[in-house]
Amino acid sequence: MKQQLETIRLEALQALDAVKDAAELDALRVRFLGKKGELTAVLKSMGKLSAEERPVMGQIANNVRAAIEEKIESTRAALSARALEVRLKAEAIDVTIPGEPVQLGHRHPMNKALDEAKDIFISMGFKVLEGPEVELADYNFTRLNIAENHPSRDRSDTFYVTDDESVLLRTQTSPMQIRAMEQIKTPPIRVLAPGRVYRKDEVDATHSPMFHQIEGLVIDKGITMADLKGTLETLIKAMYGPDSVIRFRPHHFPFTEPSCEVDVQCFKCRGVGCPTCKGEGWIELLGAGMVHPVVLENCGIDPNVYSGFAFGIGLERMAMRRFKISDMRMIFENDIRFLSQF
């Protein structure tokens, strides 16, 4: 039996020296040390030995097992080191090869226009506020002096969230007028509130069911229409250049009195008329006016002491004019060929 054990030890060590991969190593472990392995088979026959021989053979068998196990572990470590070396060579990076340039992103043209507008208004003392897109009808309509039978309240024009029409996706940023006056309470008030708004408009070159507005509000003693006109001219000429052509048209908004709409001359046709401006030569940019006394009273501000103006600017149209974009749909389509120009 002693000779058998020595033979197993020598055969195992020689076989382990020639191992090439982990699968072969595991096969040898099973062959020599497994439940049906060669060493196990010898140990099972130890019952035939005498009481004096059994401890001696047991010690020899344990030494053989320990030698084989030690060799298996050292071989496994060597195989792992060899595999790591092969992997490192295969994955090596030649740092002398020029790398591929990484294409960096940049701000969307609409965000660029918004940031420029914010900077202009902040320089004039405005504070930027944010408000909810899911709004109460009380803020979106009622407290802005918009009558119950006004067309803008119709379901064909507005996305309502509740059946009783008390909650909706805001159709304008004008509710921020009410929220600003509630928040600040005592004039002077000078705020700017940009954000998304929603209307049931058909998609075309200048309309979208989801678009962005910038709401502005100024409340103080002695504010007049001249202050509104000067503020808007400062914005437009700062955004589009001192040669920008602007016109103010009388209009009607329930929450301002008097009211006006402000247009800029079409950048594409320069007033001649084209598809972008629908042949008019002008692109409507914003609506504005003096805050209606009823709106001031609804917010607890005395219209006999204070006055103010408000305006709502279409951000997409501002970006179109700023970057000479002829179709609003291009702003939302995420075409990299278009966006990479900015």
C-alpha cells in the first residue's frame, strides 16, 4: 500500500506540472482526490490492514493528500496569473495612438434664448420665479378676470385634468402674476416666470400644443405704458440688435387694460411676406398691457395706489427670431443635423 500511495503522489505531481488550463486542473483534482478518485480508493482498503499498520499508512496517505492539494493550489495560482497576463496583453492600450475626439454637447437654442432673456431682465432688476404646470382654473382664469364664457375656457382649447374643469394644464404663464402677488404681497414687484404651457393648437411652422412662455410682471407706484414699452424695446433690441423693427398693436386681454401685441419684423423676408410669417411680414412675439385693476384687487393690492404692467413672451418664437429658424417644429424634433448648428 505504501508503494501505491507513493505512485499516486508522483503521478499526480507530474500530471499537475503539465496542466494547461483550469478545466484540466479540475479533472486531475477529481481523478486523484474525488469521491471515486485513486487516493480515495486506496484509503477505503485500509480496513484490511492490521491495527499496527493502519496509523502508519494513514499518516502517509495524509501526507500524499496534502502534497497533492498544495500542488493543485499553486498550479491554480499560476494559471490565474498566466490568464491575467494574457488578458492584459490583449487589452493593452497604445497611448501613442491619437485618441478619437469626444463630441461635446451644448445648450439647446431655445435654452440659449431663455438664458439671454433672463440675463437681460435680471440686469433690469427682475427676479426669476417658477410655478406649477398643472394649475387651478381659479389661477389660470378666474382671478385673471377671464369670464366663465370666455373661449379660452372651452375644452376645445384647453387640456383639463378633472371633469369639473377645476384643474388643467396651464394655458399661459399668466397665473404666475397671481402667485407672485400672493407671494410678495407688498409692491414693488418685479418678477420673470418662464415655463411650459399647453393649448390644443394644431402643429405648424409657428404653433405647437406644448410650448414655452416667459411671463413678466411689474407692480409699483406710478408705472405707465411708457415703462412697458421701454422695457420691451430694451429686451428686443438687446436680443436681436439695435436695428430690430418692432410694432405695437392694440389688442384685448381680460387681465390687462389697455393691452397690446408686439410683433417683430420677419427675419426671413424682412417684411415682404413669406410662409414663415404667413405672408404678413411680421411675427407675433408677445402680448402685454397694463395690469387690470380687477386683477390687482383680486390679489389684495389697491389699484388706486399701485399700477403695473405684464407681458407673456413666446420663447420658441423668440428663439426662432434670435437664431433665424424658419419652422418651430425643428426645435422639438431633436434632429442632430439641426441642433449641431448651434
